[in-house]
Amino acid sequence: MAIEVSTTERIDIVDITSEVAEAVPADIDDGMCLVFVQHTTAGVVLNENERGLLNDITRAVESLVPADEDYEHDAIDDNAVAHLQATVLGESVTVPVVEGELDLGRWQSVLFVECDGPQTRRVSVTVIDG
């Protein structure tokens, strides 16, 4: 199954937990749910969906890979910073499925992180019966 995610900012974080949860088939009791971003300038992480923390994540990503550096890839399409930021974030997360539900911690959410927005992106959700 695929989820479509639209963003409005260059770096934008969207909580996709409910869409991922809806992708778990009703006949799956226990297993694993793989959430995979099918793009090289976006990532997916597990963390708390709290506005201050989301702002902190954005600042941390910008600090780890600053936009004002001279990146070689910019000669091709001028978005090396987004590629590098996405590399730091990672392209997938795996969440256990227990009794038909995502087994997330109390404060955990599945967060899509856009690094080259605004865009409309595709996120793949694969559930493996276990």
C-alpha cells in the first residue's frame, strides 16, 4: 500500500501514524510494518509529535547539514543539502504489529520528514504477517 503525503515547506514534518495504522490489514494479528520513503530527499522517523520537538528536529537537521555549504551534487540539480539531510534521517522504520495494532510507545508517532519541499510524495507501507 502507498500513502501520499503533501508538504508546504522546504523542511516539513508530517505525522502519518494514522495512515500507517489504517494500512494494517484486519486479518493480521502479529507481524511487522515497514514504512519506506521512496524518495532520496525525504526520510521517515519515529518520535514524538510535539510542536516544539518538531521545530527542534528541523533545526537539528539544518544544523547537521547546513544549506550554505559548497556541495558537489549542487552542480547537477542544486539540492545536495536535501539528499544529505535525508541520508541522516534514514528512509525507513519498522514497527511491530501486535494484536492487529501498531505497537508504538506511548509518545511515538511515525513522522514523514520532507527535506526538499514543498512536494507530494509517496510512502510505501508493507505489513508482514508474523
